[in-house]
Amino acid sequence: MSPRAHRRRRLARAITRANRVAPAPIPVPLLHPAMMAACLALAASLIVSASFRLFETDLWQHLVMGRAIWERGLPRVNLWTWPQYGAPAFLSSWGFRALLWPLWSAGGVSALFAWRWVTTLGVFAILLATARTMGARGFSALIVLAWAALGYRLRGDVRPETLGSLLLAAEVWLLERRRRVAPAPAEDTGADRARRRGAWAIPALVCAWANAHISVYLAFVVLAFHGLDAVWAGRVAGDAGRAARARARDLAWIALASLGAAMLNPFGWEVLRQPIEFALVWSHDPLVRTIGELQPLSLKDALAGGLPVWALLALLRTRRRGLDVTEVTACAFATALALSSQRFSATYWILAAPFVARDLEEWITARRWPAPRLPLGARAALAIGLIAMIGGSTWRRPDLPLSLSIDPGSVPERACDFIEAHGIRGRGLNDSSHGGYQAFRFWPDRWRLPFLSSQPEYTPAEDRRLFLSALRSADGWRAFDAKHHFDYLLLERDQAPGDSLLDFLDHDPRFALVFADDAAELLLRRDRFRAVVDSFAYRVIPAGRAGRYALGPRCQDDLPLRRAAELELDRMIAGSPSNAGANHLRGFMALMDGDLPGARANFERALAIDPLLPNLHDLQGTIALQQGRWRDAIRELDAERRLHQAPGGLFFRTAVAWQQLGRWDRARAFYRRELARDPGYAPASDSLAALDARGR
């Protein structure tokens, strides 16, 4: 055969293969071994993703309230803060808190992680059932759920929202099953009758929801979406229109029954009123707006998280199959909710995942794929690989380390130990993030309870205003203290932007710092606790960030001051294992003394406690350069560049290490990177010129 004929035959075979369409995918039974293997992989991925260190500070408020419910019955007055002690109070999520306390009492931290795992698996099992009900019966649904787990992860902590998520997922599943009842009476089957009856479980879900979490309003929002869909579908004539109108009537009665069921809680209408008040009033309060989870989702994070994907798939499906009113309204609502506040990321993905899975499955089915289609085993293996890849992308996050433990930097445990050991009592002031743990440690002792709970919206508006003013100005602090005459202050060591209260306290002679670690600083009124202050006050180390920044330059030229600071830092480090900040500053002091091994040891301890401290890897790299440890220097400098924005000179230092190892190409590349960022950086240009002169 001539070469030309051979080429023609190969072209003909290629065209034939291109025109052949793979067979339509067959739904994979849930109990098929390939599907079961992929489901187990997804479950394993979900468990690993839910096994990061606990840091949610509201946890302790839930626990102390749960304890009070079991020991005293359901409280109807404030027992958690000293200023409002005994005042009438609304206890949200009381059912969740009553469940949590016996779990904690029986299993401690292990029980908390078991709660995480069980609720996460429960939510995603229901979402998978919903997606399969809607027609997504292939492996792509599992991949979508693995992707949705990335957005759900941070909201899957031990909080009442997890029960709300379970109930929301269950409601969506029941309503989607009801939506798939046969339109013609002649086609009605036992399964259809079961789906109709199943929707009547929603009032029971709503009753449980109203007692577990104040997000119960979402039940009525989702019912409204399905009601609008039924009304829209009921415009047509024939059996389909009659079935849709019947569904609309059923949903109206279910909504009415659910409203009555929502009132079956100890606080009645308040359960539905509070979310409205939060949305219209509290969410705009300046102090409440400082809570991290209430910040809006940035456009960058929204794009990275894939929020536009649902809207795009919904649009494509509308063009191909017609309008799905439930999907369009749910997508618009969930997207607006997610963009307004990071708190609603879990809600978004619970509503989105089944629809995205269905739309993606339909899109895949409609495509012309090269034949033959992969066998089930190979498709399962591909799905398992993608699930592992998606989950694994978050398992190495240094800010969410995988660990069955509680983040010691999130609770003022050692500061509360100090309070207990030295008899500190009275009118205290605290940040709201510490309020839950302080109540957990000291309840029912009123005069060791916090000023702010972990829910600052329940603090009177005037005190919220005064607290915020105290953070921002010295005059505001003095006005706040004039009203309450605080005996002690338990404040976060890390000051948020705009928070200068610790700096003001450094200049207030009435208060002294007596304890500090990464979680909290404790300051006492001198005339109230004179003996404790005389024994434990820090006289050199400031409480505030501004004072600590100023201390370094002062110690550089003042040896007695530096020695005094070193002694106080050593005492601070000995007082708590969670003291990365003190080790950081102590390492600087060691550098001033020319003690490179000591500085290296302090920096290593600081990084072991807090791997995300900025500039420490750069300092470790610089020390390694001075000690001739070239590869260690490169490793540390690369870590700094990976975790933080590279400080000036970092590329130059990396180039020096590569040059010492004889890697002229890499040295040259890093010198050029330093000059690209700062063309006037003379050490880099001089070193590059020297390499050129030597022909390296």
C-alpha cells in the first residue's frame, strides 16, 4: 500500500471515530460496587475535611447554656453576663445546646469531633439523595458534592447551624421528591403517594428547627420557591397543570401547618422575629459588623469558590429545557445571601449542590463524547481521584491544621487559670470572643462572668456604642470606664484594625498588665488588686501593639532595659505554652545580643505554636545564611514567600544562598527577580554584575 493510501485510510478511521457518539450514560445504582467505592471515598474526604482544629469561640457559650438547661431548667433570664444578670432574655438554639452538653460531658473533645463528622456526613448523604432524586445518578454528582464541601467546611463546626443545615437539606429533599409526582392520575403509583405524604413531614422538621436554630425562616423561603414553581407550572392545561395546581394547594397547607409548628417552642413568635431584627437592625450595628463571619464575601473569593457556576448552569439549562422557577429563585436568593455575609456559605451550597449536580449531569449527557465510554470501574477510579484532589487542596492549609484538638490560641484558658488562682473577681471587661469561655469557666459565679457574651447583639445598644468608642479613642475608654468602673480587663492580644484599647491602657496608670499569652492579656486595676499587681505586673513589656513595636528600638541601645525585657519575656513564656508572640520578641532580643542559636531556638518555638507568623521564616533564613546553612536558608525563605508577601530583599537573600551552592542559574534568576521588584536595589545589581564579570 502506498504511503498516500495509508494516510487516506488513517484519516477515514479518525473521521469515523470522531462521528461515533458514546452511548447515553446509564444511571449507576447506589449499591453498585463502583458507586459504593466512590461514595466511601467521598465520605472519607468529608471526614478528613471536618477534622481540622476547633477554633469556634461560640462553642463555650453553647456548652455553658446547655449545662444550665440540664441543671436548672430552661433559663428565661440572662445568666451569662454580669451587667444584665437576671434580666429577661431570649435563649436561641436551646435545643442544640441541650443536646451538646451531655455529649461534651461524656466524650469531651472526641465527642465534639464525632458531632462534626456525623452532621457533615448526614448533610451530604441527604444532598446525594436529593441529587439522585433530581436525576443526577452518575459519578459527577459525587464530584459536585466534594466541591460543595469546600464551601461548607468552615460552617460545619460545632454550632447550631449544623442542625439547621441537616433540616434544610432534608426539606429540600422532601420537596424535590414531591415535585416528581406523576402528573397523570392514571400514572400514580405507590411511590408517588409516598412522596406526597412525605412532604407532610415538613411541619415536624420546622418544629424541630425552631427549637434548634433561628434559621428556621429558611424553611418558609424554600417552601415559597416551590410554591412559585407550582403556580408557574399550573398555568398550562391538562393533567400536568392540574397536578401542579394540586401541588401548589398542598404546599400552601404545608406552609400554614409549618407556621403553627414553628410556634411550638418556649419563646413563641420571637424565634421568627429575631432573624428579621438581626437582618434589619443588628447586622448594621457598628460593633456587630466587626464580627468576621458577618463580612461580605469578596468578589475574588466568590469567583474562586465557584459561585458563578450555578448561575451559568441554570442559564444553560433554561435555554435547553425551559425555566425551572425553583432553581432560578433559589439561585438568586442563595447567591445574594452568600455575597452579603460569609455566614451563609453553607446555606448556599446546601441549596446549590443538588441543582448543580443535576444540571451538570444533563450537560454531560447532552455532549457528543469520543467512543467508547469508560467502564464503570474506570469512571469510579477517576471520580475517586478527583474527590481526593478537591479535598486535598484544603488539607494542607496552615491556618486550618488537621488535628483532633482545640486551638489554644482561641480560648483564654491560662488567663482564666490566673484569675482563678489569684482570686480575681469584680466588674470585668472582655472582648466578645472571650465571653463564651469565661462564662463556661466561671458560671454561676456572677462576679467572674463576662461583660460581653459571644453574642454582642444582646448587649444594650448604649454599651455597644461605648465599647466601640473605647476601642477607638482614649476619651472613649475613659467615658466607658467612668460608667462601669472596671476592676479587670480580659482582652485579645491581637488587636484588630481600629482597636487601640490596649495602647490606651499602656498609658493609663490605674491599670497594670499581669498576664499575657497569644490568646489574651489580663490587666488589673491597681488599687483594687494591689498585692497581685505588686507581685505580677509587667513593668517593661507593654500590653499594646504600639508599645511592643517601640520597645525594640529602645532596647537596641539600652542594655539594662533589654536585660529587664528579656527577664519579663522569659517569665511570660514560662506562664503559658501558647506564647508565640513572646518567643518572637525574645528572639529579636537574642539577635540584639548576637546570640544566633538562641534567636533561632526562640523563632522555632514561635513557628511551632503559630506557623503563620509573618517575617519569621525570613528571619530564620537570614540566620541560616549567617551560619552558612545554605539549603536551610533557601527552605526558610521559600516558606516565607509561599505564606506571605515577600519582604524587601528576600529574593536577594535567596540568590545569595543559591550562589553559595554553586547554582549560578538560580542565583541569577533571583537577583533579577529582586531587581524587577526594585530596580534600585544596589546589592542585587552589584551581585549580578559580578556574576557577569566572572562569566558565571
